[in-house]
Amino acid sequence: MGSADNPAKMNLSSRVPSGGNVVPQRLTAPIRGRAAELQVIGSLVAAVAEGRGGVLVIEGPAGIGKTRLRTELMALATECGVRTLFGEAFEYQRTVPFFSLFMATLQADPPVADAESLRRLGASTDPTYWVVHDLADAIGSAAAHTPLAIVLEDIHWADNGTLLALRSLATTAPEVAVLWVVTARTGAGAPAVHETLATLERTNATFVRVGAMTPDSVAEMVADAVRAHVDESLLSLTVKAHGNPFLVSELLGGLTEEGRIEVNAGRAVAIGTDLPRRLSAGMQQRLDLLAEDVAEVVRVASVLPDRFSAALLAAMLERSPTSLLSAVAEAVRVGLLVEDGAKLRFGHDLLREATRLSMPQSLRRAMERQSASIMLHLGAAPVEVATQLARSAEPGDREAIRAVRQAAQSISRSDASAAADLSKRALDLLPAHDPEYGRLVAETVDLLNRATRYAESEELAVAALSAASSEGEAEIRLRLPSFTWHNTQRRIEESRQALELTDINDVARARHLALLAFNMMFDDNDGQNRHVAEKAAVAAVAVDDLEAKVIAKLTLVCFDCADGYVTRSLATLEELSGLCRTDDLAAASLLVTNYYANALALVGRIEDADEQITAGVARARREGDTMALDAWTVIQAAVDLAAGRVSSARAAAESLPPPKPTGATEIDMVRMVVLVGVAIATDDRTLLQHMVADANTAYLSGTAMVRRLAAHALTLAAWYREDLHDAVRWFGGDIDPLSTAIMPLSLNHVILAARVASAAGDAGCHARALRAAEKLQREQPANPMFTAVAIYVRGILEHDAQALMAAADLFASSARPLFYAAAAEDAGAELARIGRTEDAVAYLTEAFDTYLDHEATAHARRVGRELRQLGVERRIVSQPRAKTGWDSLTVAELKVVNLIARGATNRDVAESLHLSLHTVKTHAHNAFTKLGINSRTQLGPLMRG
């Protein structure tokens, strides 16, 4: 009847299995008022039948007809020879990874992909992008034989795994003959749902936003239902449905039940002006019209999961399944329940919600709680009942606390924010005097931090500390500090306060000692705090705690690297990375992998660093860990700048939030140093001015490490504007150019120190730069990158043309092109000074071209001036970059666009250009905006034109 959601679901209930292939039949009543929507659907189905894929989102409020349009699409697809796969999301399955996606693909007959293999991946403790990768390959293979329409219904209830996969799978190349179709309720769902829909819209998905039916369309729908001309008396009642076809159907059904529609001489007339009881008196009166056992079945069903088994319903009613035959059959007959494969469900969400609200809240909660216990007893996983438990449990409910906590831990590997919400609910249920309270607070604080909900984390921790036991306090202080939000001073203070507690266990003490050593390392000068790390390492071995051992050893690695022993450090970091491949070491694993990527970039192993970053970013996105994502993004920015990818470095750094007014962290400062380098390379004086202001603020109120990085940024800015006095002032004191914090740009600090020392003739600066160069060659055999920098530093300090040429030659084969350009520039300048003009021109030309190739236009311009003094004209045509069109694209954006135009996916581009997926998406989005397009399909014709 009409285009309501409910009739479609009812009529197809016997033909729609729980997933996989669907062969629906046409509904007898035509769809009214949806001609434009059907035209869009028809064109997309025709396109996929011809081998062109696409994405369709059908969006609208409840009852507006989304399901009817979806059903029509599936019937049309079947007629056109397109295989249809169907999956559906449910409110109570939001914590089950890949539920609706696997429903569509793995329950197909035959299944798409190796079902058992994918299920194992999806249920693993660390699901990887291979779930999506393998499924994409399988879908592509299946579509190569028969075009596919993959339909996912109600994705506003979808689990995070399905949403993440959908963003990747549904944005594949259009030449894959797959039409992705999703339906969503307008405004419903968590932030991840809105982000997914926004992503699909940005990538040129077709959106059909279904609105209210027009009065004329409603009149046609009513005429179809009553099979007669419609009198004004009937139409005036349908106005109260506000164009919602489901409510129109309910209204007509209610009038029919009450015998209030009379057809005389081919005209349908409504008797009376009141709404039927089905609508006007609410669900309670509608249930009162049913037999007592039928009403009881419907009421109990409303507190169960969206889809439920007869066994669960029977267990709730404490009856045998066979005794429910007649009652369930009657509920299905009147349209309240429908069959959905082997399970039952309500005909419409509005019916289910109205039934739930017809019962007292206290009774409803008690029944939901009972159903959750029965499901657990029947073998359901905690994640399957977490939503019911979180909503229905009362304080002190041990079973609920345990199950919700387990569910939080399980989904923390796919959605840190959702896990934090569940963990907070478990905390609400747990009495504050419980011995586990402090540990659960710590778990919740950690999850909130990972979701970058720092204010909530702080508030919860501070409130809990006053009542926590010593053991609980130690746990909370262990998890509260975040290196992306709290500075070293705060992190050190938390560990010191925990270590002052006298009655904490040895493991907690060893972990706090390791973290204390790690954080003191940042503020170290010349290894003065190494003894704390050594003490922590001994304590960690004594208690045999892996987390404490890893962090203590990582701290010693940083000291080793600052002393020049980088090869040994890399070997240890690789070993630690292997030890950290466990979910029990999430925090330690992030630190180790971050530092491993930093160290790889430091020695010029850029490709290996990129690989680490790509894996880290993928994991952070997969787990919804925005704290880790911020950490990886700042590392990506630094690696991009080290690799000469100036635009990419800027894009990554600017995607991060700016530093807080007070309490800047090391991440804030690395971002700042990167942007200072970008501003100088591109002569962006506005950006430089902003960064200098931030650096001055950070220097005044920051910790030792923050002040050191701020001083470097300010020295770099002073050197750029040729203010030697200011450069010496900022570089003065006892700042060690080679600090303990391993960063991709650490060697840049050493080179800058040598420049300032040489130009200023400052003995103190000279000594510190020379000492850093000696450290770089301390390890034997020496690392090639460290050797090249040491030779370069000595060449600068001693004005040694041979050393500078040797350094340039060493850098030429490295992955640090800006080092090569800088050394070639310095060599050329020194050669010109001693009269070797021809050699000088050769080196300066190499420097000019290299700078230009890597978007360092300001540096290229400076070298161009030096070449002109030697009689060689190399100019950069200075003109404002166009705002739109091909001329507006940066070098990095052009590279990305060229690869995309050749059919490369974002992941292919990332691997080819050694960028993170995030950076590729940023470049592609910016380029498409400048070119005035919004999809890959529009790019090909534009390039050919």
C-alpha cells in the first residue's frame, strides 16, 4: 500500500533472508509521488548493469518510504541482471564489528569472499584493514562476473567497523560494477555515521533525500488503497499524517479496523472526523484490542533486540516456543511483527518505540535487563547485549558491570569513543568503594584520552582521586597524563605523586618509575637523568613487567641516540616494536612505534618511516583513536618536511589543532617547528609571523623541552631574516643541538647550530656544534646519514670547500633532498669565495634545481641571486598562484591528481608517493575543489580536455 516503509517490509518478509541474495517481487500498489527518486534509481541501476559502479544514499525520516524505494531498486536490479546483496544494521548490534557488511556479503548464496577467513579477521583482537582489503578484492572479483547491488539498510545503527569499511569500499573506482546503496534516517546515529555520510557526499555519492509526499500524491495513495475515488472527508483526515506514507497507511488501517470507511457509488467516504484509535489513542489502546496473549507477546518483543529469535521470546515469557504459535501468528497478521529470515522483528521502528513507551519505564527497564541476562545465558557475546545492559542495569548489578566492561574493552579496538561511553556506564553502576573502582576509572580515563575527550578524562580522574585507594590512585595517575595534551611537567608530577604512595604494588611502582624516567628524558641536558632510566630498567626486570621494561628501554634508546649510537638504537626499537604487538601494551606500543618512525626518518630511511606511519594511521583510524592519530599526523608532518615534501608537510601540520595558550606539549612544538620550516622555504611571512608569536609564548611558559624547541624555531626565524644577534641570543645558553627526543628534524638543529656558530664567530656555539658533530661519528661503523651531517657541520665551521662538497655528494644519494640542496649551496658559496667559479656554478645550479623541485622557492630564489653574481641567470617567475584551475595546483597536488587520473586509489597514491592516506585525501580534496569537480569520474574528461 502506497510508499510506506512498513508495507514493503511486510510484503517482503517471506522473501528477504537475513542477508545475501534477494529476489523481491513487484508490489501491486504503485509508488506515488516518487517519480524523481525513481528516475535517479533507474539511471544508477542501468549504469551498474552496464558495468559502471556508483553509490546511492537514500535518506529521510522514519516512515517516509526509504524501504519501499530500496525494495523497488532491488526488484529493478534483479530484472536488469544485477545480483542484489542485502544487509541491515540494528540498534542492538552496534557493538558487533562488521555486522551489517558481513550480513550482506557472507550470508549470500554463494557468499562473497571466503566467509570463514573474513569472520576470523573481523573477530580478531586486532582487526586490520585486510578485512576491507580482502573484501574489496572479493567484491571486485564477483562484480567482474555479474554486476552487484550491495544494499545496506538503516546504517544509522551501523557498527563502526561497517562504517569505516563503507567509507573505503564505496569510494572505489567507478569501473568496478558495484552499486552501493545505503538507507539512513535523517539526523540519526553517532558522529561516525554523519562522518561516513559526509565522506560519501564528498566522493560524489548520489543522495536521494526523501521528503513528505504532496497532498496530490497522498490522495493517489489513498485511492490505490481503497480502490475508489476519495471523498474530501477521508482526505481531510489524511492531512494529519503530514505526508508520511507510513502514517497514512496506519491511518487507513485504523479506519478499516473500526469500519469507518464506506464506499458508495465508487466513492470512499470517512465516517466521523476523529482519528482512529490506532493513531489517536496510542499504542496502549491498540494493544487493548488484541487478545491478551497476543498483546503480551508484542509488549515483551518491544524490549528485545531489533531482531530476536522465538527462543529468546519464549524464554522471556517462560513458555515453550510451540505455545506461542497462535499469538505470534496473530501479531504478524495485524502487521505489528514481521518475519525476517529465521527471526522476528517489528514491522516498523515507530511501532516498536510506541509499544515500549506504552509500558511504565521501571517495568520496561527491568524487562530489558532480564532479556540481557537471558541472552548472555544463551551464549550471546557481551558486545551483543551491551546497549541493553547500559540502558537497563541498576547500580551494583555485577553481571551488567562485567558484561558492559568486557564490551567496552572489545570495541575499544574499533571505536575508542563508544568504548569510553560504555566504560563510563559501567563506572556509574560500580560502587565507589569497590576494590575495582580505581582500575575501572583508569580504564575509562585511558579510553577518553584516546578519543581526545581530554576535559572529560581530567574531570573524571580528579573527582575519583579523592576517594580512590592507593592502588586505585596509582592506576589513575598512570593513565591520566597524555603526551598529546599534558606537558612533561604535569606528566612528571603525576608519576612522582604516585611513587610517594607507600602501599602500591611493585608492578605499579615499576611502571610509574619507567614513565618518570621517560618524561624526565625530555627535559634532560647531556644525559644528566640517564641514571633514572637505568634505575627504572632494573625495577622493571625485577618485577618482570613488560610495559615497564618497554618504556624504560625506550628511554635508554633515546639517551643512546642522543649520544650518537643510532644504529644500536634502531635495532633496539625494532626489537621493542615486536614486543609491543599486543593489546595489553597499547600506550607503550604507540610510543615505541612513534619513536621507531622518527628514528628511521632521522637516518634517511624515509620509505621505512612512511610505512610505519601508514600502518599507525590505519590502526588509529580503525580504532577511533584520535589521540594516536594526532601523534602520527605530527610525525607525518615532520617526515614530509625532512623528505622535501613541503606542501604535504604543511597540510599535515595545519590539520592539527593549534597549541593551547598555556602548557604547550612536545607535539605542539614539533608542529610549530615544521610550520616555521615551511614558512621559510616558501617565503610565507604571514605564517612565519604567527609561528614566531606562538614560539615566544611557549618559550615563556614552557618546560625545558618546549623551550628548547621554541628556541630552535626562533633561531631559525632570526637566521632567515638575517638577524645574527637574535639568532645567537636564542641559541645561546647551554642548549644541546642533539637532544634526547628523537625527531626527524633533529639533524636540522645541529646544522643550524653550525651555521649560527660560523657566522657569529661565537666560541660557545662553535664548541656545542663541534661536540654534536663528534657524537654523530662516535658509533663504529658510523651511520651514513650521521657521517654526512658530521662532515657537513665541520665544513661549515671550518669554511672547508672539500668537506662541503663531500657532504653534498653523500647527501645526493640520500632521501633528504633539502640537505643535499643546502650542502650544495654552501659548497658553491665556498667555492666561489676561493675563486673556483665553474665548480661553484655547478653546485649552485644543483642546489637551485633541487630547491625548486621540492617547492622551497624562497631558498631557490636566494641561490638564484648567488648565481647571478657569478654571471648565470636562473630566475623564478614570480606571479601570484591562480586561485582555481590547473595553475592553482601545487606540485604535490598535481602528482596526486595525475596518479588518480590513471586509476590509482588513494591507497595506491599513498604508497607510490610515500605519503599518509590522510595527506593524500587532503591533496585530492584541495585539488578537486580548485578544479571545480567533486569526483574521480569528472577528472578524466577534464584532463583529456
